[in-house]
Amino acid sequence: MIRSAPTPPELLEIAVTVARDAAATAHRMRAEGVSVAATKSTVTDVVTAADRAVERQVLDALRTLRPDDAVLGEEYGAGETGPAADGGVRWIVDPIDGTVNYLYGLPYCAVSLAAEVAGEVVAGVVRNVATGEEWTATAGGGAWRAGERLRCSTETDLGQALVATGFGYAAGRRAHQARVVAELIPHVRDIRRMGAAALDLCLAAEGRVDAYYEKGLAAWDLAAGGLVAREAGLLVTGLAGRPAGPDLVIAAPPALFEPLHTRLAALDASGGP
Ligand code: LIP
């Protein structure tokens, strides 16, 4: 059977359905009590039973709805699916972004689910597990929350900008990131470290922070939130024209991009361990 490629809105509809069910499971499991199931890169990089259960639920739902698609997830990797076929769809899932907030009962954690076609993210949803706030975007179709189209901050002065960032789990990386932030903070309004990269990108999409940067993001932290940010008018890149990725993600409105990029380059924000 020849199946036509799904459109971004069709992929978004699936993503939203799956992410809402996933967020409901995460919410219910949080209410039932949460404990650490395992650790990953360091003893503070935790996995809860909910991270695994939620990703498993997403994998099962996608296998039912889109059996030929590939999936990349934080907990099970490319697991059972392998790479996307040429021109095929790959889903990228972070079952709970902001796992430490989830563990501590802080209301800043999210399910993030994106659909990539031919290597480009074309649809994405980020849903806050605690509050039910939900951000969506399709490539070329804008970024949205609660029926409102989102636009990024119009701030033009880096000195007035509220800048979100985050830190990795490994001590050496955190030390380097702390040095960067110590040098940046005199040049911005203030810094926010809220603990979930996907949500930071969504807040930047609606100007609730002016800009965001972080080193060390994985594909599942960035995929859906990055599209939401881009569709709201932010530039989302790495340093020196490189694409956004593990080395660095800078998400800034056009007027703030250059001054922020210049500072981060001078501070070697993509360097260190
Ligand atoms: C986390 C982020 C957080 C970032 C951490 C980590 P997790 O994801 O979203 O903001 O600073 O480095 O990647 O581990 O909660 O899925």
C-alpha cells in the first residue's frame, strides 16, 4: 500500500493526542508518589518509574497509530525502531523533561513530542505535566498556546533581557557553565534557571523570558520546544552559524541574537567538558 506523507498538521494532531495521554499518566503517577528508579550520567541525573512508563506508553501509542515510523526517546533510545526510512517520519520524545522538578514536585516539567520528516522537525507539542499548559507548532504554521498565536519578545537591549539557561549534570560541565553565567549576568537583566529546557524554549516563544541558551541539550530536549521557539520568531542556532545542538543552543529574538551570541562566543559557552 502506498501511503502519502502526512502533513505537519496531521502529525501535530497525533502528537497532541499522544502527549496529552502521556502527560495524564505522568500527572497521575506523580500524585501516587515518585521515587528514583535509576541514575544515568551522574548520581543526580535520575530516572523515575514515570519517565519509563510514560515513554513506554508513547512508544505503544505511536506503534498503533503510525506503525512504520521511527522513534527516538530519552529512555529507550531508538530502541525497537531503528532509523527513519528515507523521507519517513521519526518521532522524538522526552517523556518527562525536568525530571528533577518532577521528583521534587515542582510544577515545571513537561512531555515533549516532535515529528521529524527527512531530518527536519515539522510538528511539535510540549505539555506541562503539572499545569496542563500546552504549546504547539508546525513548520510554517506558527506557534500556539490556548488558541493564541505566539510571538517572541520585542526587547532590543541585552541589558534589559531576562535570559533563561540550564546546567548539565556532570560537575565539570556545571563548573564551566557557572563561569559563563557569572560573566554574563552583569550584562543582562537577570538569569532564570527553571529546570526544563523544552519549557524554557516555550516561555521564550511567548516572551515570558526574552532569550534562552544552554550547552548540552539532547535532541529530545530541543526538538519540539525548538520548533515552537522558531515559529514564534526566535532565531534558534548554535555558535558561529552552526545548527542548534549539544554544543550550544541559543534561542533569541533577532534584535538580541547578535549581542547574546557575541557574549556567549567570547565566554566560550560551547567549550568545557
Ligand atoms: C534536563 C533539562 C534541564 C537541563 C538539563 C537536563 P531532563 O532534562 O531540561 O533544563 O538543564 O541539562 O537536560 O534530564 O530533566 O530530561
